[in-house]
Amino acid sequence: MNFEIQYIGKLNSNTGNIDATIILENGKRFSATFFTIENINEIINSYKCTGECLSGKYFWASDLIIVNSLDQETIYRTIRDIIDNNEINFACSEITQ
């Protein structure tokens, strides 16, 4: 199944996160947020100072997908694999609006 990725923001290849909308050829749309491990560690460390999430004891995000690099090829291949394994409904939330 073919798909399109619409990024919300700019890619930062190693230490960032990015929201994306995945649009399947059948018109269904899904939401995903891609994080690197480094970015999650940075967020948890910042929570230690802010007190959020029990001062960094945990982290969560809706539609969280962890990748080793935030580049277009890695994200594309990740989504392709998720779709090919029929996991899109489990990994991402469908946008119904």
C-alpha cells in the first residue's frame, strides 16, 4: 500500500522528535510522533528539574515510535514496515476528523 508522510515541523536527525501524519492510498490518515532515544533521555532529564512525570521517573507520548535517526529514509522505512506488518492501527491513531 502506498502512503504519504506530512511532517509537522523540521527533521533534526539525532536529537529531536517530530509529529507526522501518514496518509494511506485509501484515504485513511494516521498520527505518529517519532522520537530518538537521545531525545527521550533529554526530555526525562529535563523532567528531573521541572518535576513533570514524577521528576523524570517516566515518559509517555501518544502514537510514540522510537527510531534510531530522524531522517526521511528511516521514517519512511519504519512506516513501510509497520504498514507491511499490518500494525498501523496499533502503532498510530487514526485521524477521523
